[in-house]
Amino acid sequence: MDAIRGLQCAVILAFVLVAIDESAAADRAHGRSIAQRWCSECHVVAPGQRHGSDTVPTFAQIGASEQFDEGRLSAFLAAPHHSRMPNLSLTRSEIADLVAYIKAKQP
């Protein structure tokens, strides 16, 4: 039983270290560029944006949400097929940058 618990702790620690490493290396400016290029057709990604759909949340709303979780958002963006969004085929680095940009929208 102790071996299983130790293995679970090691796996959790590995995920935490990867998340910390990716967020530390993330480039918010590049994330904004990705957002403006790929996301702004539907989402309002920056203040002053003049178009976007009113049926999807703004990036400010996503970042401010109590359910905001970097890991879940990264996993969602990395999934090959989104039910509600086009397949963007972003790299892990691009996903980290985009998530860092959205996280910066938190109040």
C-alpha cells in the first residue's frame, strides 16, 4: 500500500513540476498574438476588440472564472477535436503561452 501511495505522490509531483515549468516559460505576449490570430473571431480576447460572438465567454471571463484551471484548459486545448471549437493544432509551447495570456486576465 505504501508503494502505491508513493507512486501516486511521485506522479502528482511530476505533473506539478511540468505545470510550473511550462507556466514559468510561457510568453504572454506570444499568447496574445495567438489569441488575436486564432481566437478573436469568436472570443473577445483584448479590451477594445470590436467583434466577437456573444455566445462564448470573453478571455477576461475565462480568466476570472472560479473554475479557471491552467491544467484543464491546457488539456482542453491540446485535445485533437473540440466539440465547440475548431482544431487549432497548437504546440505545447503555444498552448502554454495562450493559457498564460488568459491567466493574466484574472482580476
